Amino acid sequence: MAGSESSGLRDVFHLSDLRLEEDDMTVFEILAQQPRSLLVASFAALGGFLFGLDTGYIGPVLEMSSFERDIHGGKTLSPGTKGFITGSFSIGCVITSVPVISGWCMDQFGRRRTIIMGACIFGCGGLVQDVSNSVAEMCIGRLISGFGTGMLSTCVPVYQTEVAPKETRGALGTLYQLGVTLGILVAVLVDFSQRHAEAGWRWCGVPRVVVAVGLALGMVFLPESPRYLMRKAGVNRMQGAVNEPAMATLHWLRQGAKLDYVEVEYAEIMDEVAEEERVGQASWSEFLSGFALRLLAVGVAAQFLQQLCGINAFMYYGPAMFKMAGLDGFTIQVVLSSVNFIMTIPAVVLVDRCGRKGLLRWTGFLMSVFMILLGVVGITSVQIPSECPDGTKTDCAHSANQPFGSVSWSTSVQIVVSGLLFVGSFAAGWGPVVWVFCAEIFPLKYRSKGVGVTTSASWLGTFIVAQITTLLMESCEYGTFIFYGTFCVACVMFAMWIPETAGVPMEEIQLLFEKKFGIKHKERVFYSFRERLWSDRSAGDGSSAYGSHPDLQRMQRAGAADGFASYQGPQEGARDWRAGGLSRGYASQPEFGSGVGGDDGLAPAPGMRLVPYRQPDRK
């Protein structure tokens, strides 16, 4: 069906009843058909790669003798100092990820320019770190890098979600986390290669600056999000005209797709933006009340749990943790980071096929098992003395009846395997899926604020983990893993509660949460195109007249007996509804021809076909 011929039918009938060729295609077939969406989302994932570079870089560097010599005069860094150096990065992330900053930047400058600014700021912070000669300078550099990462971690998932076809939204959204895990792996490998080099820790930071410059330059040539372009121009201000920049960008991104597929997506985006304009911008008092507050609580809980399950305890302090098992921490960290990256790849494949809920539930269960098992094995099989004559307590960890620093082979294997399986489980589910979930659950009206607050919650959780892990390891030793294991159990409970959002258009996800919260229709703050098509019964004068989309143009008639009311176009902000006289009441357009043609009403123009409608289940 040609796009120009199908637009009228699409406006009248329920969109879910319009069968498009893409409806029967797999995620990979759609990405192969529309490679530009994949390329754009993949390049934007360099923002996650930068985050991973900094995360993987700092843990091994803190254990390098050259770092202690250059930064702290050769003295051993205390656990508190290590925690502050690590956590200063998270402080910067928290500050710029709050909606007052990140949301304002995304709304004022757009998604693309915000990513460019974030990359430039990150690169400046990385340069300051590389030339630091004191703890204070190092913390300032990490704080600046955190400013950039806070902006990137808020904007990149939104940008990826908004440029992705809805069928591949989950897969392309997970590319951010895939970039994070790849960055961690690359940073650990660079650290490993430079651990004995003179000033090796300085060279470890060079990749961050190079990638940041590359991301900033590359984003100059990529398109802006179609949703942002639509929102910036405004649907009502367009007076029914096509938003050429948004449509052109959408066509560029969807090159290879059928025209009617692009037009359906354009109509859905237009509808969402029009509804946002109708209800107005969300104030902070509105955002922090009612349904929006409950939705925010869901997103914040997801991000907090993602951090408090303990993954960054491994990423930041893995070398020190595995010393407690009598192992070479650097070597194990390389293996751990490799597993983290490799196991993120299945998530890209499964997030749309198995759904968000399923992946979060089952990977959360496995995380709980392996984290608690690691703690139990350590508590029962490893002894850590209160003092060590040749180093820290962890240097003298040993098995029963073994000399200091000697842990039995079987115990070491159990600890390492449990740690690797925990990280692998996290990487396949809670690592990437939470970012996708939080980027898609908020209606456009609240999206910038919602993603900003939830991302701030993630960074606040990261800061908490960075601060308390060294203290827990010092006081609780292997009890640290039991502590984090309790939050893994909470992850499972959370995943069992949330609704499934995979495959649901972003414009309709709110309806799932309204049902979950038990909100009645009158309390809704947003109705999707499909929902309003059936729920607005005030329009039309038929016995069961179904109201149509408020922004439809060129509609001429609607039926009386079973009719759809149509909209003649904006006239100074007022809705100008018309009722017509077709016996079965399908709205007609000039393209349908001049005849009425039978009881069911339309004489379509040559080449057109009618698409049967199905009234949705409203229970």
C-alpha cells in the first residue's frame, strides 16, 4: 500500500490494525533494512564507552605504585582517600545529570548538541587527570570528567531511544551499556599493560581524551532526534503543515523502510507532541506529584538497585577484592571485565525478544545466588588477620592451616567462578536493560526530567558504593558480598512487579503503568492515539461515535449511525468537529473518490484497500 494512499485509512482506523511489512520482521531484519538507525545509535554509544573507560581505569590505577608516588608522595593511600578519588567522579555525574541541568540542556540545545558538550567537558577532565600531581588535582579532574559523563549518561540513552525504530528500541538502547562494558574492558587492558611502566598510570588515561574528541567531532555530522525537532517546531504552530526537518530526518534514519512505515511513526510522534502541547509543560510541582511521582519512584528504584546490587564494587575495587582470595587482582580484573563485555552482547539480542521484565527477573535471581554464594564461601573458607606484617590485611588472607597469603585452590576457584557468574548475570540483564527501561517509561512531557532524575539516582548510588565498599571490606570483609546480595534479592522482587514494556510504542507505555497503579481513566494525564481514537466519545453525533485524533487534517466527513467524528484542522486553537452521513460512518477523504458505495460506506480510489478494524479490549 502506498503511503499517500494509506494515510487516510491510518488516520481513521486503529493503528494496531494496520498491517505493515515490518510487523512480521525480526529485530535483525529491521536493522538490516534500516542500517542508518543502527549506525547512529552505535556511534552515540561512545558516550557509554567513555563512562566505561573511566570506570575501568580507576580501580587498577589506585593499586599502581607509580600512581601513589606521583600523587601521594609514595605513601600508601588510605581507604578513605581511595574512596574520595573514586567518588569525586560520581559527584560530578550527580550534579550535571539532574534535570535542572541535563534536562534544560536537552530541551534548549537538543540531544545532539548536549552529547557534543558532554564529550568536550569529559575530555577536559581527562586531560586534567593525566597531568595531576596531587590528590586534590586528581579529584578536580575526575569531578570535571564526571560533569561530562553526567550529561552523556542522561542524553545518550534518550537519543538512542528516540532515533530507534520501536521494534528495535530495546536492542539499540542496550548499545549504551555495551559501550560501557567495552570501555571498562579496554581500560583494564591498558592498565594491565602499563602497570609496571614508569608513569604508566598517566598513559592509561590517554584513550579517554582521544575518544572524547572523536565523539564530539562525529556527532556534528549526525542528525538530531526527530522527536526533538517535532517538539521544537510545535505541532499546533505548524497549523497542519508537515514538519519538514523532522520528516526528512525520519526518512533519513529509516532509509530502506516502506513509506507507510515512516508515516505511521511520524503520526505517532506528532500525536505525542501534540498531546504534550495540549497539557502544557510539566512544572516541578506537577512532576513531583500524582502519577508522575509514582512513575519517577519506579525509575529511581530501578537505578538504585542497579548500583546497590554491587556491580561497581567489582569494577572499582576488583583487584583489592580478589587479593582477599590470594589471587593476582590485576589478572582477575581483566577476566572479569571480559566477561562483563561478552555477556552484554546476549542482552542486545534478547531484550526485545524476551522482554525487559523476563531478563531483569531471571538475571536478578542468578545475581542473588552467586553474590550470596561468594560471601558464604569467603566467610567460611578464608581467614583474614587483623594485622599483616608485610602489607594490608587482604595481602595476608589465607585458608585454615595455611600460611599468610595462601588460599586453597578450591576456595579460590569457587570465589572467582561466583564472581564471574555474578558479573555475567548482571551484564546480561540489569546492566543494559535498566537504561532502556528508564529511557522509555516516561511520557514526552516528563521525559527530560524523568531520565535526568533517574540518572542522578544511578550516580548517587555509584557514589554510595564507591564510598562504602572500602569501609565494608575493611570491617565486614566477605560479609560485604552478603550485604550486596540482599539488594540482588530486591532486584528480583522489583522485576516481578513491573509491567512488560518490550514492543509497546513509547506513546502507550504510560497506560501499562496506569493499570499497574490502579489509576482510573479520569486521572490520566496522557492518552495515546489508539486510546483516544476509542475513548473520546464526545465527538460526533452518532449512536456510538468514536472520536478521532485531534490533529487529523483534510478529513471531510464522519458517519452518523456508527460514525467516526473527524477534525477539520486547527482554527485558532478550537476543535471544529463535523458530522457526516455515511451509513456506516467511516470518515472519507478526497482520495477515496466521490461515491459512497454500499452500506459500509466508501468507494476507495484505485489502488486503495480498506483495512478492517478491531475494537480494542477496554477491560
